[in-house]
Amino acid sequence: MKTKECKIPEATIKRLSTYINCLERLQVENHPVISSELLGEYCQVSPAQIRKDLSYFGEFGVRGVGYDTKKLEAEIKEILGLNNNWPTCVVGVGKLGLALLNFALFRKHGFSITAAFDSDPAKVGTELSAGITIQPTTEIEQTVTGKKILIGIITTPADAAQKVAEQLVAGGIQGLLNFAPTKVKVPEEITLRNVSITSELDNLAYLMTQKRRRS
Amino acid sequence: MKTKECKIPEATIKRLSTYINCLERLQVENHPVISSELLGEYCQVSPAQIRKDLSYFGEFGVRGVGYDTKKLEAEIKEILGLNNNWPTCVVGVGKLGLALLNFALFRKHGFSITAAFDSDPAKVGTELSAGITIQPTTEIEQTVTGKKILIGIITTPADAAQKVAEQLVAGGIQGLLNFAPTKVKVPEEITLRNVSITSELDNLAYLMTQKRRRS
DNA sequence: CCATCAATGTGATAACTCTCACAGAGTTGT
DNA sequence: ACAACTCTGTGAGAGTTATCACATTGATGG
Ligand SMILES: NC(=O)c1ccc[n+]([C@@H]2O[C@H](COP(=O)([O-])OP(=O)(O)OC[C@H]3O[C@@H](n4cnc5c(N)ncnc54)[C@H](O)[C@@H]3O)[C@@H](O)[C@H]2O)c1
Ligand SMILES: NC(=O)c1ccc[n+]([C@@H]2O[C@H](COP(=O)([O-])OP(=O)(O)OC[C@H]3O[C@@H](n4cnc5c(N)ncnc54)[C@H](O)[C@@H]3O)[C@@H](O)[C@H]2O)c1
């Protein structure tokens, strides 16, 4: 795998992630090989876009034939770093945190959730399905350090997010995925992504409103 | 509110949604007025970007002063169409579906979830907190039509997503938010957004891998 | 072994999005 | 009433991302 340049569009990375899901399904459906044309139809991306996305990282297809689904999936996982094992923890075991804790696809992408934290005394001590016990937030720092956890998922209410982020950073976390509807601030060396599910719905409402106004 | 042109960047819409959350917090923290500079710091967007985003839709600030937080929030909600009431339903009341059903921020943005469906006979009939009872999927079409539901949220496993989408469309749905890791196909007149939480984590892994390789 | 064919990989180009710098509107103080 | 000042709104330009068209490559079959 060669990485020609450092300027890969963020949108490309997002698409690579969806290609994986398509490729997995294609294998189940007995397609050992697929063209960019057909893959594009599957995941609703133009064929040229797919080829361009892949060309940033190397040549993975066979001209005149297409891509080996199994091999391409492995290559993309390598590109994204999903062939590593990423020790991950969840802070805030509420409705959303519980959903994420039980989300099977995460494990398939290399993320293994090895700890869960909550501030609610009633929840602390609860053993979750995966053999993980909910720990108090006071143990965040030492557990993250001790278990060498690299990724932290924040699913606490908004007003707790900043403090939780700081505790995770103190423990030596390297990446944070924040679901709380507030932007947390962390040192520059920490990789941070804020996820806003609400904005997806808002966007839907906007598009629908546009259509309505136009007609 | 004037809409000068039709070509609003998607990124702008996404940011408008986050501005709302910031503006709400600013009001609670007793800031009746805010400059683009400070708002930018709050939601980690450059001041120029904020002004440009807003300028697509009109003039909302007072020169030399800034923006009225309360008024601006209302304006943005109007722009996004969040001042309407959006009757919404959830299909697939699993871990994620339940989290979304109980998510308070949705209601604040104008989305009122008025029905929930699941194919699991053990779940059908369960009364959820909001006074909503889980209905069988066979009732999707008639309920969507009867309750004039406009938005459908799909949180079923991937292999059920397409069929569910078709049932919702048959009932007259206008917008779909799909959380299943597969792209569903619907008629052009339906507004569709696919949400991929996995790709957010994948993206995080990619960024972290980049940093690691660089050093 | 060569001709034919299908689908990739990519440079050029078009489209889109963000950043910058500043003119000018409105406020505040004298 | 006027001057000094602050922060908005925006055109112009830089930078980024997607699309297009086609030359190129490797497979396939006679
Ligand atoms: N539920 C959703 O569908 C959804 C969607 C998008 C974003 N979010 C956001 O995700 C977060 C969690 O949502 P939820 O619906 O799961 O809420 P929830 O109330 O069900 O869960 C929050 C959990 O965080 C715990 N908590 C509170 N303070 C804490 C602290 N300081 N340290 C550790 N844990 C703490 C609570 O005990 C609770 O278990 C919220 O910020 C919400 O806005 C939720
Ligand atoms: N859990 C997460 O954190 C998460 C994150 C991102 C995406 N997703 C996706 O969201 C979807 C749901 O995830 P989950 O964790 O809630 O799974 P889940 O298994 O907890 O829930 C799925 C629910 O869908 C119901 N269902 C199955 N077939 C159905 C059908 N044909 N019609 C109606 N309902 C049906 C099931 O009975 C179940 O209640 C999956 O596609 C998953 O990939 C989940």
C-alpha cells in the first residue's frame, strides 16, 4: 500500500468506510469480483468517484475485470487502519451508550470495547453482556492507562462531556468520538470527532422544506 | 427570510444545526448577544464562516454589536424548517431505535415521534414511555397514512431496511433517515439520508493511524 | 501469438467551498 | 452632532473536491 500524498479528502475516507460494508455484502451474495460500475450502483457513488478514491492509495483492480471483493475489502481496512485492534471504552452508559456497546459492526472493524463508565451509582457494578462491568468515572484515568485504551466514546449528557474528555485525556487516550451535542476541547495531539445525529435529522427537515417551498 | 440562491453548501446546513445548540447554551448562560468571533470559538468554526453561512439566507446581525442569540436561534430554525411540526416514526425498536425514541433534543427541534414499529411479536404491544405502543410492521402503511407521518427513521438490521423503506413509502412518507449500514433505494421524490455511525469511528481510526505513521 | 474487448487509473477541467480583507452600517461616548 | 470604534456582510481569490474523457493495461479467444 502506497500513500502518494497526504491530502486525502475527508469525503473519500467516509466513502471508503461504506465500500467495506458493500463489499462484505457482495461476498455473502457470491460476487468474487466487481466492477466500479456495479459497486457504484450498490453504494450509490459514481464509478469514477470510486476509482479516484482508490487511486489515492494505489492500484487495487485488474483492468478489464474489476476488483476482487475480498482483497479490496482487506486493502481498504488496511488503509483505514482497521486491521489493528483498537481498545475502546464508552463513557455514559445510557440509552445511546448501551446501543453502541452492543453494536456488532464495531468489533468487525477492529474496535473492541473493553471498559464502560458511568457516574450513576445505581449503574456502577452492573455487568454488561460482553463481560464488562460498569465502572465509576473516578476510575477512568487509571483504567484507560492500565488497559492501554486508545479510543474513548462519549455518550454522557452535554454538560458532562468536557470533564469526561479531560479525564480520558489524562488517562492517555489518543482518539475521542463525542456524541454529546456540544463541542469539547482537547489538546491538539488528540484526534477528535464530534458526531451530531440531530444535525442529520435537521438536514432532512431542511431538504424537505426546500422541496415543499419550491412546489 | 430571503433565500437568495438555491446552491447552499451541505456543510453550511450541518453547521447551522450546530449553531442552534450553541445558541441555546449561550442563552442559558445569559448571553443575550454574541459576536461571530465568540460564537465561532464556542462551536469551533471560523467567524468568517459563520457570517458567510448566515449571509446565504439574509442579514441577521447588527453591525458593531453582533447577533441576538434568541432571535438568531429562531431564524436558523425557520431556515431549516424546524418551526414546523414533523410527525415522525421509528421502525425497528432495538437498542438504537429505543435511544432515538427517547432522545429529547429531537422534540425540541420539531420532530415528534408518533409511532413505532417492530417485527418481533414479543415487542409488539409494548407501551413505550411517550404513550406510544409498538405496532407490527404490517400496520406501517396504514398508520403512516392515517397519522400523516412525514419522516421515517429506519433502525432495523440491514437486510430488512429496503423492505421497510418501501412500506414507509407506500404509506406516503416524505423523508427517510436510514441508520442501517446499507443504502436503500427509494423514488426520487423521497428525501433520503443515510447515517453511518461506523464510518465516524472508521474515520477516527484512519486519522489516528495517519498520526502514528507520520511519527 | 495477435486482435479484440472490458474496465481501470489518471490528467485535465469543472464545480464547489472556504478564507481573506475591507467597505460600510450601526453604536457609543463626548 | 460628530468622531471613534466595533463587528457585520460580501466580493474576490485561493484551495479543495468531483467529474469527465481517454489512454492504458491485462484478460480472453481464435
Ligand atoms: N439517545 C440518542 O438517540 C442520542 C442521539 C444523539 C446524541 N445523543 C447524545 O448522547 C448523550 C447520551 O444520550 P442518551 O440518550 O444515552 O442519554 P441517557 O440519559 O440515556 O444517558 C446518559 C448517561 O450518562 C450518564 N452520565 C451522566 N453524567 C455523567 C458523567 N459525568 N460521567 C459519566 N456518565 C455520566 C448517566 O448516568 C446516563 O447513564 C447525550 O449527550 C445526548 O444528547 C443521544
Ligand atoms: N446499535 C448501534 O449503536 C448502531 C449504530 C449504528 C448503526 N446501527 C444500525 O442500526 C440498526 C439497528 O441496530 P440495533 O443495535 O438497534 O439492533 P437491534 O438488533 O437491537 O434492533 C433491531 C430491531 O429491529 C427489529 N426488526 C428486525 N427486522 C425487522 C423488520 N423487518 N421490520 C421491523 N423491525 C425489524 C428487531 O426486532 C429489533 O428490535 C442496525 O442496522 C445497525 O447496524 C446500530
